[in-house]
Amino acid sequence: MGKSKYSHFSREQLEAKLEKLERERYGLVWEDKEENVAKQCETELPVLIEDVTREIVCDPEKPYNFIIEGDNYHSLYTLNFTHKKKIDVIYIDPPYNTGNKSWKYNNNYVDKEDNYRHSKWLSFMSKRLRLARQLLSNRGILICAIDDNEFAGLKLLCDMIFKEQNRLGTLVVVHNPRGRNDDKFFASQHEYLLVYAKNIDNANIADFNLEEKDKTQYNKNDGISFYAETSFIRTGNNSKRSERPNLYYPIFFNEETNKLSLTKHNSQWEELLPLDSKGEEKCWRWGKETFLQLKDTELFVKKVNGKNRIYKKRRLKEETGKRPKTVWYDAKYDASSNGIMLLKKIFGTDNSFNYPKSLFAVKDIIQITSKPNSLILDFFAGSGTTGHAVMELNKEDGGNRQFILCTNNENNICEEVTFPRIKKVIEGYADKGGMPANVKYFRQSFVPNVASDKDKRELVNRSTELLCMAENTFEMCVKRNSKSDFAIFKNATKQTAIIYDEESIKKCVKKLNEKQEELDTVIYVFSYDHTYEADDFENLNISFTVKPIPEAILNVYRKISKMYKK
């Protein structure tokens, strides 16, 4: 008999393992598979390098959007330093694990014959979702697209990471109305969107904007506005007399004068009660006081099956939107027409990307989960649909949403599909006008894990992009040079000073005093540990915050490492 995989465990480790299994009697358990990209972070630390040849600036006053080329695990690692608790919406479309060699694990395609196919996928997703959750703001929402291959496992995994009570809903999107003809039993038409909140108490799902076809029902006009008819009898929850007794009362109608009243003045006034078609007692939509205020302009009576019925005018100006439903069935969600064919229109060629999402499916889910100034992340960015959708929404409502797109460059997808699509959408394509936006393009790079003072200096020297992204300050005011080993960057409201060598502190302080910018100021200063000398900055005549580096970065990376060793 071979050795057990637990034979090297200490008594304390075995007890901890048993305790964990006892806690997880109900839930999701899988054989965790080590992943090379995660193991790499034990010896190397991810940083970012900007490709300045791909920078796009349309309006210097507007914020930047980011494209990050590299494995999304490493991108999420760096974003945990730059954007922890800053992301409002995460939309992802991960590999569906169909078994058709559509995704790689440790550089090898995973097929249907792999006995650990589902375990590998869950290990892959678990690492990334745990990192992603830490990026969400307190009102943040995660949306994950998936099909039947991993729907059940992903739902349990998200219940575990985000907590079941924070699940906002499961949506069905009909993305292939024709159905898949190669399915053996049922021609699949749909996929799912799993929607979770960081904290359900802070979550908000907006209504859909009304489209022109929705407005056609408002086809009557009384001189005040267009309106649609709806019964004055309440329906749905709290519609019974026993539930809202104060809303059950007689209303009197005079057919000759076409007037409504709470008083029966004579025999010409007919009593009307809130009874449904079966004669069951319901209640009115308003109480008596509101009825008296609005009856002459907002209510009317018409005959239905020979009986007088009271109707309310539902005015167009009252209807700002419509509640999203759990099944999305609309031609605009067709991934062929508004995904594949749209990419063909953008690039003017076929086969630029397999299985892109419908632009409208992504646009609609972002519209109802975001606000006009939200920050949206997609760490399975693929063809860049999420960035396209964000720019479309900003154009429609004047918003300032920003996007961060993360994707690897397998088959040159980031360089030849993701970035070019975003560039074409900004500049305009075919018969579509442009949508001005600013973009910075970064690539993942690595420095040795810190084991010496030399390594600390190497990390600081390579951290400029990380620090500028964390503070969202990219306009260079003072350039680093051999005589002054510091740099200063700013935006409209903030400036960031980076002091790469402690010998340059006095020069940096002098420069900041000369500039006298009335901006929030963050100073990153090199230090061998987590401290700095407060006296070094006592002559600085502006308000400021000091953060020692590389400790500010290392502290975040250490926490991630500890999280995965638990």
C-alpha cells in the first residue's frame, strides 16, 4: 500500500484538515490542482510595464481606461495593490470548459478525457474569484457568464466565496435562438449570468431604460401627456382586502356627468367596489385622500363586459424604466448577429475571435448594475466587448464609466483583437462615429521576490506604473534623472511623488514646495522597512501622506500569499 498524501501532515495539520471537512459537509469540494502561474508568484512578483506606443488620448481632462496584457491571475495580483475595494462592477466570461480544448491549464489544453477536468477548472476559477472579490467596492457587483458545463459548480463556488445570501439572481440569456444543432438531445439556446453582490445590503439593480417599442403602449393623450391604461384595482402582493383594509372602500360614479365621488349624492350614483373578475374582494391602488386629490385628472371609467370599471392613467413621464426579468429573450442578445457579425463589421474580416458575446447583452447587464461614474473590470476580456459596451453607455447617458480589461496574448488576441477593437470603437468604424476615450496599455512583467536589499531596490525601480495606476496620476510634472532620483505625476485633483532613493528626499521636498500645487499629495518613499523618518518631511508646506515602498506593495502581495496557504 502506497503512502497516503496526508502521511507528511503533522497532528495539528490533520486536525485542521478534519475541522475544515466537518465545516464543509454541504458545499463544494474538489481536488485542488496546483497552477504554475500561482506558483510563479512564490519566486517572482508581478509588476506592470506600459507600452507607450499604444496609448490613446482623446481628452486630457478625462480619466484613463486600462488594458493589461498577461495572465489574469497576475493581473488580479497587481490590481489588488492598485484597485483594492475600488471596482464597482466585475463582468467576466470565463472559458466554459466544454472539453473541446477551449482552454489551457498549466499550458496544456484540457479535453473531455481529462479525469480532473472539473477540478482543474474549479481550482482555476477559485483562485481568481477570491482575488476578484477583494477588488469590489462595498456596493460592488460580480456578473459571471457560464453555460451548463460548469453552471452547477460555479454557482456553489460563488455561494462559497461571495456567500449565498449575496446572490442577487440567476439570469437566462437566449444567445442562440436557433439552437445548437449538434446537441444530441435538446438544441441549447441559452446561457446564464450569475449575479452576486459584495454586500446585498448595499446592492442596487436599476431598471432598464425604456425603448421606443416600450413607449408604443402609451398611445393615449389627454392634453397633459401620453398615457397607458391600467386597472385602479391593485394586483399582486398586498392586493387583498384583508391585507390592506384601508384601501377597500366604495367609490361612486355618475354616468351622466362622468364624475367620481366618495359620496352617493342620489340614486344616479353607482357604487363601485374593488372586486376582481371572480368577485373576490381586492383593494384600490390609493387611499381616500390621494383619490380626492387626483380623481379628476388621473382616473376614468369605462365599460368592460357591460360593467363600469375604474382605470388609472399610467403616464409616460412616470415610467423611467422597466424591471429586469430573469429570462432575457430578445433578438439583440443573439451572439451571432451582435457578436460575430459585429466583429466582422469592425475588422472587415472573418474569424477574428470565436464566440464573442452580444454587445447588447453585456451593455444591458452593465447598465443595470453600474452608475454613470462606475469602474468596471473584465479579467477575461477576450475580444473587448466589455470595453465597447462601457463606451456605448457613456455616449448614451453622458457618463464617465471607466473600464479595465485583462487578457492574455494567446494567439496574439490582446494585440490583434482586444486593443484594435477598442481603438476602432474610439476612432469610429464602418458607418459608426467615434466615441472619445483615453486608454493606457500595460504588459505584465516580473521582478525577483524580495530576499535582499538589492531586490527591494529593484522592485521600487520597476514599480512606477503600479504607483501611478494606484493613484490614477499619469501626467509627468518632474521626470526622474540621475541627479534627482524622484519623479512627480499628477491629475486634476491629486499629485504623486515617487522617491526612488532616500538621498533624494530633500530635493523632492524642495520641488514640491516650489510647485505649491493645491492638490492632494501622496509621497511614496524608498525604505528598507515599513517606516520612514517624519523629520525628513517637516519642511514640506503642503498637506501630504507618506507611504514607504516597497513595503506598501509587499504587504498586499504577502496577504495574497497567506490567503492561498491557508
